[in-house]
Amino acid sequence: MTAKIYVIHENEEWTEPLRKELEALGHPFETWHLDQGMIDLTKEPPQGIFYNRMSASSHTREHRYAPEFTGAVLDWLEAHGRIVLNTSRALKLEVSKVAQYTALESFEIETPKTMAAVGKKHIIDAAEAFGDAPFITKHNRAGKGLGVQLFENTDALKKYVEGLDFEEPIDGITLLQQYIQSPDSTITRCEFIGGRFFYAVEVDTSEGFELCPADACQIGDAFCPTTAEPKEKFKIIENFNDPIIHKYEAFLLANDIHFAGIEFIRDASGNLFTYDVNTNTNYNPDAERKAGKFGMKEIAKVLGELYVEHYS
């Protein structure tokens, strides 16, 4: 059987841009949609380069057990020594913000104060630790800003938790997190390809927290409420250079993450807080066209180079 490049995923729409780039390179490839399926543990996996693009938000597309099945497949591949990009360790961090934050802090990368709770009573107890300071809730297994809401105090949270609008996280774990306010309502997302910094994109958050840069999540240009001029939601920053990049690269290397977007926010004093690692990274086509930098093309190039190195 001919060795191939295999793309593991659960979202055809998000995979299509990479498919086009791989077709342009001409290397044999195949996509594995792992919402359902089977593996025979008595047999060896095929030869090839395996790129894991499983998403923490798969359950929002009715692919509830895709991450668990992907974990089983990655264990099988790794046990047989296959080349896996974004390994089972990367998947663990993709589906748990608790795992992300503890791993980031071990590299002296500051994250917002966070508490994890299971059960409504314990969510409220956790809120009391923040006192009158504003805080946000979010889901431990999230993506797409799932469960992100801002609360000014414990009383406001109680009404939400005890009301009909409460969103139960898919893994049962609700996070309460220090609210970091950006002076200009932006966050920065740093993209890494092959473990190396590729570019940083500024994201306007004034319209909310669903920040997926893929086409499917586009809502058009956002308008800044303080001006009459349209504000781009995604803008690649020219010549971005910050010491945090070196820490991020070391963190990715240690955790077997080869492709990722890492998001941070600065407060009014310029302090930097890292709050999300997305190992199923997507790219905004409008921002990339303006900057002349193309993430999926670069990913395909890295996969192609590995394929040529090992199988040509």
C-alpha cells in the first residue's frame, strides 16, 4: 500500500482549504473523518504522515465522541511508531483548558486566575472567591467561545446557574476565570506552523467571543461602537515580535504540538495573559490575502516535506 498524508478531522468544511493545497502539491493524501468508525488493533496502521485536526467543539456539530475516537486512533498510530503531527498529548490539551493552563504555567506563561467546578453549588462557591470583581465563565472542553459569559458578581452568576439558560458543559466542568479587560477590545492570536511562529493576528472582540477565523464563522466587518469607520475583525500584524513567542515555541515543542493558534490578551497596564491553545487552527482568508501569508499552504508544505523525506 502506498504511503500517504492522512488528515484526521471531523469537519469537512474546515478541511477543504487544506485539501486544495495538498492537491496542488500532488502528494497522495487521504482524509479521515473520525466521528464514527472502527480500528482493528490486531493490524498495523498504514504507512504515512498523520496530521491530527480534531476539534474540542466537535460536539456542537453532533460529533460527540469524535475526540475520544481520535484519541484511540492516535494511541494506535503512536504505538506502531507512525509519524503523528499534533499527537495524543496535543489532543489532551485541545479538549481541556485545565490541562492547557497547568501546562502553560509550567513554562512561566501567565494565565488568568481560574477555578474549575463541577455541580451548580460548587460553581457558585467558586464565584464567591472572586468577590465583587468581574469574572467570566467558560467550558473546559470548548472552542468557539462556548459558555463564555461575563458576570459582575456572585448574585448575577446565581441567577444564571439556577435559571433555564444555564449551559451544561459537555464534560461537566465549568471554569470561572478572572476577567481581563482589553483597552481596545482586541485579543492577539499567534499562529505556529511546524512548531515555529508564522504570524500574529489581531482580533476585534467587540461583537462577542466567538472568534473562529474560518469562513463558516464569519459575520462580516464589525463596527467599533466609538467610531463610524468599519473595523476589521481579523488583521494580521506586520513584523510582530514579542518575547512571549520564544516561550510559546518551547511550550509547543515540549507538548508535541506542531500546528496551533495561541491567544493572549493585554490589560490596561500592558500585562499579557494567555488563555487559549487551539490545536485545530483555522485561518481567516481575507486577512491572509491582505497580508500575503497563507497558513494552509504552509501546513501543506510542511506535510509535503515530511512525506518526501520519509517516503520518496
